[in-house]
Amino acid sequence: MKITPICANLFARLLARFWKGRDAQRGIAAEIAQRRKTRVIVVPELNVLGMRPLGMTMGENIFIPEGSENDALMLAHELVHIEEQWRKYGDAFALLYLFELLRAGLRDGWGRAYLGNKFEREAYAKQNEYLKQLS
Ligand SMILES: [Zn+2]
């Protein structure tokens, strides 16, 4: 069963405006947007609380910095977050992800909170499988 993350999708629209994003027009990013019912939003720079992730999902939207429209592995990774996580848990995924990040941070130390997070581990574990589907 698929759940649409309605609030996260709305929040992504606000973020897209705030970050001066535009829909990806070229590369693998544009293809994914068409074929996977997602929005890929290109922003001048991706700055999340002072960090510079390669990409980020919010609901069924992928935010990427300008120039990374053909970073297939990163896009595959973000697609796992959408198809296996956001569409499985809906809006609740935002809380689940934060909770898991907190849990991993308390358990393994804050430097490892990101990679210790089970949702990131799942995305890294499945990204190559998704990458094959993209090519
Ligand atoms: Zn990730």
C-alpha cells in the first residue's frame, strides 16, 4: 500500500520557493521526475542546517544542488527514500526519520548518527539496485 505524504509535499513546495528552486530540465534528474512521479528540484545551493548534503528528499520531492542533474547514484539513493520510505510511511516518515537519527546519535555518537540511522542504511543498501533501473 502506498501512502501520499501530503504535508511533506506541501512543505516541499514552500522549501522550493524559499530556496529559489526550479524543476530539473535536463539529465537523469528530469527523466526521474517524469518516470517516477516525483519532482526533482534544482536549487542554487543545498544548505540544510549548515550541512551540504548531495541531495535531500521531502515527501515525493528530491532537492539537488545545481550541476548534479546527472549524479545517478545520488538520485538512486534519494529514490529509495521516496519509494521505500516516504511512500510507505507517509508524513509519519518525517518523525520516524528524526527519531531514528536521535536514537542512532545517542547510541553511536553524533558523528555517526547519519550513517547509523536505519533509514540511511536501507537507502545505501538498495541504491545500487535502483541505479540499475535508471540506466
Ligand atoms: Zn539518504
